[in-house]
Amino acid sequence: MRVVFFNRSFYPDVTATGQLLTELCQGLVKDYGWEVTVVAGRAMVVGDPHERRGFIGLFKRESFCGIEVLRVNNTTFEQSIFLGRILNYFSYFVLAFFASFFIKKIDLVVTLTDPPIVVLLGLWVCRCKGVPLVISIRDLFPEAARGLQGVQNRLMDFILEKINQLCFSRATSLVALGKSMRSRLVEKGIQENKITIIPDWANTEEIFPIDKRNEFSLRYGLADYFVVMYAGNIGVSCGLEFVMPVAEQLRSFEDIVFVFVGEGIMKKRLQNIAQQVKLENVRFFPYQRRALLPQVFSTADCFLLTLKNGLSGYSIPSKIYSILASGRPYIACVDNDSDISEITERFQCGVLCPSYDSSQLKDKIIYLYRQKDLRVKMGLNARQASYLFDLRKGVKKYHELFQRLLNS
């Protein structure tokens, strides 16, 4: 059976959605024998600059790990610019629509939500082919766009809301990332029996705890510091600006350092703040190769996990699962009703902190800084919890959902 995915982000894109979709498709092909086609766009964020190559034509066919990829030649303007973001969305949508005519066989259509309007394309294709439509919701729009710079637009919110109402009501099945997202969908009038919860995951065989004194920490002089790490997309929804005053207040602790690993539209702003205030205890690193992740993550003594107020259920940071797999504790600056709060309290693998409360964040960091035994215990709890959110479990749940839909 052939399943066709529509999503702009896919390998070699290193954004979370692209990596998760790549792992899902690889697992479906390798472990369950599915035929998989992905209609993807040009990579927006890549680990290796040489992988971000343009090409001539509207789209091209590629093959990756047994996956057929129809790569459309969409625009890749700077995401922080509102018009550029819209052109990127629209160009992918139009070219993906064109590429869909060249897919030879379709038994099941799955759309993610990058871009948000791609669900319309999935609905059109499944209606033309008479096949089921699954919408895997990564971020629930328009609410997920709250607070994003340059994207506050009432007309766009109205359009996205109407698109979601149309597509969600006519989709065969919806995949939510957690209980809080399911609740948000039910509030929008979606029947609960149409919603399947499949959390994101981490590959516990690829990300695992090792000794803090490793090649990465020694190379960059981090082995003897208490490292507070943020790893992943440095986007607007993370609200990381409130961390910088904390770093300024804690620079009297000569052995505490804040480390940001990754890229994103807010990275430059954070770097400028650190430079203006002369924060020598703040360091920035680009995305690291996947093979280095055990070293990078094990360099941390605790992680930061942040999400802006009011986004609970509309967006769920997938980085939580990699943090769990790394066997390190974390400080979660999230809403109380979020899935991350539930994981934290259930497994006792981190501490909670109100979003945008710099004073409490400072206290939480000092608390973990002084409690080494507690950090070790939380890290062990985190690693144990990670097996419940392993890659293979996530792929299996998608396989079972697809089988159930096709058999019915």
C-alpha cells in the first residue's frame, strides 16, 4: 500500500517537523513495508550548507532510503519577514498541487501542517482519488501563531480558521500530539472519536546519556561548567528573551554557563542582547550533526524547555523527547495544563517554572545547581520515561492507524 505525505519540511531539512517526518517514513518503509511518497519542498534549515541546493524546474524526483520524494522548487525567503513567509507557503502549495498529478498510486493521504494551508491540498487529492485523509497536526493554527512577530493578521486568522473547519470536519482521521491538543480540537467541535493521540518521539538508540566529559564538552571548554542548555529551533514561540536577564543576574556564578544549540529567526536577536550586555556566560552553537547528539546533550547539566503563555495544546515542543532520551533533567517554562507539565510531574524528571518569570527561573537554576543528587535522580527518571516515547513506538502507532483506516 502506498501512503503519500504532503509537508514542506523533509530531509535534509533539520527542523523538528522535517526530522520527525523523515524518521516516520523511514520506519514505515523499513519495519512495515509501506510504499511511501513525500511531496516536500526545498530545505529551509540544513545542518550542512552544501545540502541546500536549488535546481531548475518546478519539481524533481529523488529517492531517499527507499522513499520516493517529489521535491518542489518553492521559494526560500527569510522566514522572519512576513511577506517572505507567505510566499514560501504559497509557492510550496501551488507547486505541490502541480506535483500531485504525477503521483502514480495513492491509497492513503497524510498532510502535516507545514504550511498550514496544505490540508486543503490533502483534502482535494483524497476526494479526487477516493482515499482516506489523515491530518497530522503539528501546530494548531491560527492559535499557534499567537505572538509570532509579523504574523498578527485578523484576516489570515479568519481564513486559517475556516480552512481548518472545512478540512478537519471532512478528514477521515486527525492525529493530535497530546491530550491538551485533543482538548483544543474538541473545543473546536471535532468529534473525539476522530482524534488519535500519537506523541512525537526520540530515537533512544541514537540519543543516549554518556559522560559529561566527552569530546564536545572538552573541545569547547564546557566540561567543568554547570551547563544550562537550550537545544533546538530558536523561534519566536519559545520566548527565550526572558532567559537573557537571568543569565545577566547569574554571571556572578563563574561556573554557570548558558548554551544555545541550533538555529532560528530569534537567534540573531539573542546574540545581539548577549553582545550588548557583554554576557560572557552565554554561548551559541549551530546545529550539530546527529552523530554528535549524545555528546552535545550529555554536556548539559540541565536543559531549558520554553513555550509562550497561552500556546498549550496549540503547540507541543518535540524537543522534550530528545531531552528525556539524553538522561538529563530540565526546567520547563510552560503552562500548567500542558502535556509537558504532565510528563514532568508523572515521571519527576524536571522542574516546572511559570513562563516569562525570570525571577523564578533564576531560582530554579540555582536550585538544580546546588542539588547534584537530585539532578542524577531526575536524569535517570528521564531516561526511563523516554522509552515510552521511542521512535519505534511512534511509527507503530501510525502504522496501526493507517491499517485500521484502510481495512475499514
